Amino acid sequence: MPQTQHVEKHFTSSATVRDIVIGMADGLTVPFALAAGLSGAVDSTRVVITAGLAEIAAGSIAMGLGGYLAARTDAEHYASERAREARETVEIPEEEKREVAELFEGYGLSETLSKKAADEMSSDKRRWIDFMMRFELGLEEPDPRRARTSALTIALSYVAGGLVPLAPYFVFSTMGGALRASIAVTLLALLVFGYIKGRFTVKRPFRSAWQTAVVGGLAAAAAFVIAKLIA
């Protein structure tokens, strides 16, 4: 009887999604709070636009640089740990083989079979080190282009998110109209962004949607109230 081939579908772009989430979340929230705060303190959409664009430029650079440095740190940490494991396979090979055998035993293999598997693996030094990096230390080799890609992804996501709450100030000439439109489009964007984020991460899109919108709304409301009190 013919059988349908089983095909497993896994999401494999978690790092990229994480960068988009980091950039977009801050991009939607911070400029939104800044625009709302300035709207409570000044009566000029031009001032809000100028300050908002300056914040988006500075924020995207800072966030992108943070992503770059984080990815570089991961790569340097992996290289350091791999060098240490390579050194230990030369200096204390028996101890390293014992650790590999213990890992196999943890997956249910017998002691005899685990020792044999460890001996077989040690004959290929590169695979031996790869195995220990992944299963002993829980480290995956980073993509060499990861730092640059992460920085660009976070920065562009921040810019895209930041332009959403600022866009109405380009259209409306009155502060009240611009602020109301900014609140409407940004809360909608936060809901949509939170929903999509939830679909890819926690698998609870509706809860993620309203949580994201509430956080962004509270930040903007706090900025507006504080600006009103000070102005």
C-alpha cells in the first residue's frame, strides 16, 4: 500500500525574526512615545517631525550597532570555546572521550556501546570537536555574515517601525489631528506586529497582539502626560 512521504516543516529563521522583532518593537514604541510627548509640549508638527527623524536616525544606528556587537561576541565566544575543546582533545583525549560516552549514555545507549561510539568518533577530530561543541556545550557555529546581517536587519526594522507613528505629522497640519492619527495607525501597527510576532514565536498571536499594543500605548501615554505636566 503506497504511503505518503512524511515531510517535517520547521521554522529555521529564528535569528532573523528575533532581529526584526527587536528593531520593529523599539521602532514602533520609542518614536511613538517621543511624538506623543512632544505633542503634549509643543504646538508644531514640524518640531515633532524634526525630533522624530533625528531619533529614528540615532536609534537605528544604536540598535544596529548593538546587534552587530552582540553577534560578534557570539562568534568570538564560539571560536574561543572551540579552540579550548581542540586543545583538550590533544592534552586530555581520554577525559574528552569519557565525556562523549557519558553524553551517549544520557540518550539511553549502554555503557559498552557508548564507549565504542566515543572511540569511533575520536578518530575524526573535526567531527569529534563538532559533536562536543553542539551536545556538550550547546553551541552552534554562527554564520560568519551574522554580525553584518543582524545590524542591517535591526536598523532597517527600527526605521520602518519608527516612520509609522511619525507619518501622520507629515500629513496633518494641526497637532491634534496628527496626534490622533498617529495613535490610531501606531496602535493598529502594534496589534498587527504583535499578532505576527506571536505566530512565529509563542504561538499565541492574539495575546501577543494586545500585549504589544498595551505596552506601546502605555509608553506613549506616559510620555504625553509627563510632557503636559512639565510644559
